[in-house]
Amino acid sequence: MLAKMRIEAESILAVLEAQLGNQPFLCGNRFSMADALLIPMLDYLEPIAEPTPLLDSRPRLSDYLVRMRERPSSAVLRGD
């Protein structure tokens, strides 16, 4: 069951990575609701590391998540 779910997650992450491409945000050059919804999902998936971290094979999404965490609006969510 977990293996099947991991395959599905990896498939979805591949689509998101392709959608992101070289854009700063998921839907282009501006932060949108799509980003606001995606950030917590990626934040939740990032620590899953069995057998390997899900985002390790998705460098664009990993970099995107780092950039989104640096936004002032993310600091509010973390309680900084």
C-alpha cells in the first residue's frame, strides 16, 4: 500500500515539477493561490524519507520550497 502511494506521489510531483519549470511560482511570475495551496503540501512531503526523500529527485520543487519558506508570509505560518 505504501509503495503504491509513493508511486502516485512521485507521479504528481513530476507533473508539478514540469509545471513549475523555470518560473519563480507555480503559475508564472506572481505568487498565486496555487502556491499558497502547494507550499504546505510540499512542506508535509519533504521529511518523508523512506526509502529516499521524495523531493531529492525534484530539484526545482526543492528550490521552490526553500524560496517559499523565505517569504515573510511563511514566517507567520511557522510562528517566527
